[in-house]
Amino acid sequence: MRRFACIALALSTVASITPPALAQSPQRFDLICAVRSKADSPQRELRYSVDLDSSQWCGPRCQAPEAIASVAPDQLILKNMGPIGNDPLDRNDRYTITIKRADGSYESVFVMRTAGLFEVDRGICRVAEFTAFPKTLF
């Protein structure tokens, strides 16, 4: 019985000095965004995992995290891709994902003129518990 009491005391001491392993960092979070392409289009939900400590994020169907384009006090720019190639027709092509930090407003803009694509998604994001990035082999 004395041995049991010593073990219990040792375990309670370790538990009291060990920080909770599951405590969430304010720098690591998910954003669950309710977005629409047009006012009359159905709303859909997109989930983004964001780790500001490592400056990485993962979006829907993510295979591996990407670098965050920009972190500012007022907004996160997850993606900011400009024109690709030297064709003058492509100079306005872009793909951006921006989230305002004050109110969670979301905007994604995808423009590819040569293909006739122009898509703007808007919505609101809320913060949720961080989801770990997918594991990679190397």
C-alpha cells in the first residue's frame, strides 16, 4: 500500500508541473469560412489551417502546407500569385486569398484572362481549433 501511495504522489507531482500538451497556441488555428461566389449561389464551407509561427497554411484538399504570402496586423494574405509567363495578355492574371483579421471577412480572387476565367468568392471566417498539416514523407 505504501508503494502505491508513493507512485500516486510521484504521478501527481509530474502532472502538476507538466504543461498541458493540448494547449492551443494563438499562432496556430483553423479558419472555417462560409463563402459564396455570387449572392444567389449556394454557400459552401472552406477550412484553412494556419500556423503563423512557421508562416504556413493548408487549405481544402491540401497535400502539403504552403508559405503564407503576407501577415499584417489587419489582414492575412494566404496566397498572392501574380502573372505567370511573359504573354502581355497574362499580366492581369492572379490568384489571391485574403482574410481581414478584425471581422473575418474573406475574399478569394482568381483571374485567368486567356481562359476567360474570373471568379470572386466572398464570405466570413470564424476561428476553430488547429488541424495538423498532412504528414509528408520527406
